[in-house]
Amino acid sequence: MRKIFLILVCLQIGFISKAQSIPEDFVYLKNVLPFVIEEVRYAGNHNFTGRPVLGYESAQIVLTKKAAEALKNVQKELIQQDLMLKVFDGYRPQSAVNEFVVWARKPADTLAKREFYPNIDKSRLFELGYIASKSGHSRGGTVDLTLVNVETCEELDMGGAYDFFGEISHHRSASVTSEQKSNRETLRTVMLRNGFRSYSEEWWHYTLNAEPFPYQYFDFPIK
């Protein structure tokens, strides 16, 4: 009972997302996994563009049913270690990806550079693999996430911030401590065990191996 109470404290808000018109094979994550923290950065100003992103009309996580069920299994394992998931992004409308492409081509638009890409010129973001014209997120099987300690409600120290464009975000970064590396490996191990694969450039980025839509990119808004 105490653990459930602590989880509720970390969540702070209600559980069930309002039903909206989304494709049949997609779900709002909280309708499958109520005990999950969501911090949808692209619905607000705290992201690398410095402003809300097109298509994120609501700060909710949407995924394919398969991806959501797999995350439910991840959470079941983590709770035994007094950990829970915080999810930053799931399904991403293609219109949002298109907006990232337009943003990347505006060299003077550096509103959030200091926090998210202080050491990289915007012109190199495509070359380095941080931005692409097509994203696995738009297929609904990719998720950005981290771990939270149930006792403290604090994120585990991963040695680098979510969506930071730089070497420290790489899984094999030599710039993180042994503890930070261990925290990343805790997340990676449980995700791989439940059917996800990692992305070498971003410690927070995972894609379901058995994606239901491996070649289809969606563009419905998140409401």
C-alpha cells in the first residue's frame, strides 16, 4: 500500500485520458498504463525549438497498442525495483517532424540553443542524426523516456538531459560516471528485455522491434 501511495504522489494528477478520435490501433498511454508520469515537452515551450510544436494540441502520450502494452510490462518489472517510467514523447505527428525540418533550416532561430545544443551548429543536426525528415515516432512505436525513483519522485541521474544534442547523450558516451552509466543500463536492459531496441545517439530513445506500422508515417494531431 505504501508503494502505491508513493506512486500516486509522483503522478500528482488523474489517470484516464479523454477519448479522442485516433486510429484504431493507437491508444492514449494512460488508458493502458495509468501509473506512468508524462512530461510532453513538445506541447509546451521546454524543448529544443523553444515553443509548442505543431500537432501537439494536448500534453498526452499516444502510442500503438502494442507499444503501450510492452511499456506496461516494462513498468511491472521496474516497480519491483522501486522505479517507474517518465515518458517525454511517443507518437509524433508528421507535421511536427516537418516543423523540425523547417526550424533546422533557420540559422537565426536559436531560442533554446544554450540548453539543448550549446556546442553544435544547427546546420549539422541532420548530419549528426539528431533530426530527420522521417521519424520512427510518427509510426507510433518509438518512445522517449527515463526512470523515476518512487521514493523521491526524482529522475535517475542519466548524466545528460533529455533531448540534449551532444556526445554525452550517446549510449557509449565516455563523459558519464559509472553511476550514470549504470542508470542508463538499467533502463536499456528492461527495455530490450520487453521487445524494444535502443538508438545509439540518444539514451532515452527506444523503438518497438515488432512495430505494427514499420513503413507507415501518421499525421493525426494529439488532442
